[in-house]
Amino acid sequence: MSSIQHKLKIDGLRGVAILFVLIFHFFPEKFPAGFIGVDIFFVISGFFMTKIIFTDLDQHDFQLVNFYHRRIKRLIPSILTVVTLTFLVGYFFLGSHAFTELSKESLGSLFFYSNILFLKEAGYFDQHSLYKPLLHFWSLGIEEQFYFIWPLLLIWIFKNKVNRLYFLIIIITFSFSLNLFYFLSGNYNIDFYLPFTRFWELGIGAVITLVNIKPLKISLSYFGTLLLILSLFIIKDSSQYPGYIALIPVFATSLIILADDYSIISTYLYSNRFLVWTGKISFNLYLVHWPIIVFFFLFNAEVIKHLRFPLLVLSYLLASLIHYFIENPLRYSTYKPLAPLLIFANIALGLLAGFSYMNHGQIFNKPVSLIEEKNIQQITWNDTSDDLCKKFTSLNTTFCKIYGNKNNITVAIIGDSTANHLGPGIAKYMDLNKEGLINLGDGTCPIILGLKENSGWGGPRSKEGKNCVQDTSLIINYLLSTLQIKTVILGFWLHEMDFWGVNKDEVGVARLSTLIINEANLFHRHNIKTVVTFGSPYTNADIIICMRPTMSETSFCKNKFYLIYEDNLFNSLQRKLENQVITFNQAQYLEKLNINYIYDSSDLLILRDDHHYSYHGSALIGEKLIQLIK
């Protein structure tokens, strides 16, 4: 095997991997499985690192300090450059809230724990990933955590003369089993981000350093490439990954690495000059492309769809500059104090990012976006639940919040999240020294007795469905037997009728109205007034993006509320209920106030996401509801 030809092939394979990732991020609708490029990188990393360490150990030439010294010079220059540039752009162009989040991401990126950080936040494939310029550092976190552990394990294997292949197979089996455990239990975020559920991919790369199957080597390159292509069409569900399906690209990559370096496909595809060059700059391409996408998206989400190819070219240009003028000169420098200086610079930038995070993004007189600053408190929701309510009621509902005098609770809000968002607005117009308000419910659960067929998100057999049926009875029994309330406000999002097993038609509305009237009559027999409210507005504008000064006046953020969504259903339900209970259609009320999109005339946000009120929006509706219940 020619080491030069083998290296060319591996660089070409790296080129394939980064192209998969780039096309996935720039053209996701065209290439939905491109994220498997990261799996290819994992296998290559496991292969190269294990080969280097075992070779040095066998020659009695391995020193752990030298190994990490090389890793520092290889990784830190590019990482420092990209994180610094991202931090600077964020300082000048992000609002304080977004810059605070970026500061936190910078810490995770610099100290290689991004995967753990993002494990607790939005998933990699969620819409909110477009707000995170350093989200892609999650994979570097996994690799570096592997690099911290793996050399120590290999040294132990060498010193104790343990069978290398058997030991590696045990490690791979354990990691893959852990991956399947979290996958089958539905903990997809843990499965995606946890290092030990990913180590099997790097471990398989390690195992192939010990495998020699010469008679099959020529055909391996064809079979591996075919598998890699097939995986692009077979793997479709990015939300449930890696699981068992990741075996396909991992196995395919292993076969390609094992294959004859002089096969036709290795020579003409993987050793292609463009792919090899792309592979050589792949680390920097990976680092720079995602911040470019995110910042252009945040700056103006409307135009990025027209700039995807130019931004891809920009990624290549910036990656090349970093590779040739920063990465390579420092990587191959013989200056002895370089590694300590790089560590010092890394820590210094980390301290700055930490200081920024602790000070909520306010460092060095950072420019302030007035629109964002006045609205950030509007969308930071702290009214889901509180310990007082949980202790006071002994209920384990998602929403449990008490406002005011807990010894004289006169008003109860029950329902789903569109009932919960009414709480602070109603409380604002109550005399909380004399009376109290309680807010109880569950997400996607309307708290209407009789909705048993498909109650709750996911159906009656799901955890949410069972909780909805159970909590509906518990909440209503609690209100009737424990509290001396005078008014119940029942809120729900009619958009979710089908989650409750109610058809979105006249038959469904008739059934729903009957159940609501029955529940209202139940409260009436206990001298409790019922107000039924629905019609929360809906928007396709992105609230976080629209707080940017460059976006607030664009058509993307000026789109009118989807107030008339299923208006016939609203009107039909209102007609069936109006002679029986007090009803309040929020959409119609907002139209009367001439509030048609996410900001009002004073630039205050009405919504905090696509269909939940901000504190200001809650107050607008709460003021009217108080008038209705008095």
C-alpha cells in the first residue's frame, strides 16, 4: 500500500464528507441526508488516530504529551480564528440576548463540551438551530472527548498485552448498545449528542486498522461507495438519528478505507484533485460555513435563499485563507512555546466569553438594539409553573401557577398552553392583595371532560395522551372540591381539534360544543361562572429574527396574523355556545384593536413565538377578559 496514494484517498473521502455536510446545510431540501458526512468524519478520525497511536506504541515511540501537543497545533489555530471572528461579528450585529447565547456557545466550542451544552437545548435539526452560529461544534466536542479517553485506553491495552481486536469490539458493542437504548426509548437528543452513544462510530474506524482482507479489497471500494450513495436515499428521518440506521454510512466508510488504493474508483473518484483539495481544507470548511449561514439568516432571512451558492463560495474562500495562512503555518511551526501560547489564547478568549455570558452580553459598551431590548423581557416566559402552586395543589400538571392571594383564589384558568399564556395578563388587572388566580393545565390538552378518544398529543396510549385524560379529571375535581372559585376561564387552541379526536368539521364542532356546555353546566351547578375563550393569533414570522433591527420592517415580519384561520369553525362554535356560556374570540378582538401583526404601534411584541402571547399580548387580552367576568 502506498502511503501517499492512501492519504490521497482519505483526503478525497474527507472531501466527500464535507460536501455532504455543505450541501445539506445550504440546500437541505435537495440533500436531506447530507448530515451523514459527520459519520464519515468520525470513522476517519477513529481510524487515523488509532493507527498513529498503535504504530508509535509498537515502535516504543509514543509519548502522550507529544500526542496532545500535535493535537493542539492541529486544532486550536483554526478553532480560535473561527470562534474569534464569530464572537466579533456577534458583538456588532447581535442583540444582547442573542450575544449572551453566543457567548455561552463560544465557551462550549473553546473547551470542547458543545455537545453537552446543546444536549439541554434545541435539537440539531430544530428550527432554532438557525440561531446558533456555533452549533456545529457539537461534533468536535465528541471527537475531542474521544481523543482525551482513547489514547489512555490504547496505552492500557498495549501495556497489559490485551487482545486489541477483542477489546475494541467490546467497546464498540457497549457504545452501540447504549445508542440503541436511547434510540428505542425515544431519547433522540441524548442519542445524538452523548459522546458514549457515538464512540462506536470512531471505534469502528479504530478496528479497521487491525483488519486485513486482501482478496476482497478491489470490490470493497465499489460496494462501499454504493452503500454510501444508497444511504443518502435510505436515511430520511433526521430527527431519529443515529440509531441503527447510522450503521450504513459507517460501514460504507470502513469499506472504502479498507479498499485497494489503486482501484478505479479510488483513483478516479476519491483521488480526484478537487475532492482531495476539498478534503485538505475540510476542517476549516466545516468550521466556517455554519456561522456564515446563521449570520446571513439572522441579518435577513428573506434574502438568504437567493444567496446560497455565493455563500458556499465564500465558505471555500474563507476556509482556504485560514488553511494556508493560519492553520498550516502554525501546525508545522517549530517554535517551541507555540502550544502553550495557543492554550493561553484559548483560555483568554474563554474568559472573555464567560464574562460576556455572566454580564448578559454587555461588554465594552456593546451596541444595543432598542427593539430587542424592550422586547426581550416580553418573550422570556416565566409563568409556566411555580413551586408554591405544586405544593399548594399537589397536582403534577405542566402548568401550575398561582398569582396573588392563595387563600382567596376566585379565578381559575384551565386548558392548554394557549390558556396558560393568559395568566399574567389577567393577573395584571386583578386586585391580587385581596384575591388570587390559579392557572392549571397541560400542553395540547384542552381540559374538557369527555375527550377520551385521542386526547393529548400523540394519542391516548402516549404519555401525553394519558396525562391529558387523567389531569382533566384531577383538575376539575380539584376546582370543585377544594377551592371556592367564582369563575373558570377555559382556553384552548382550536387548531388542535384533531389531536383530541374531534374532526375539523361541523360534526366535530357540534360534539365539542356539547362537551363544553356539559362542563360549563357542571361548574354552574357549583355556582361557578364559565368563560370560554379561543382564537389565539398565528404567525409564520420568526419572533427572534424579527427583533433584529434589520428585519423588523421587512415583509417577513410585517405579515399579517393568521387571524381568520378556520374562521368558520370559530363562528360555528361561538354560535353553539353563546346562549349557554360566555365566549370570547381573541382573534376578532385583536382585529377590532387594529392589531394585525407581531408588533403593535409602540413596537412591543404581541407574540413570543408563532402562537403564544408575550406578556404585552397577554395583558391586552387579559384586560378584556377581566371586563367579561366582572
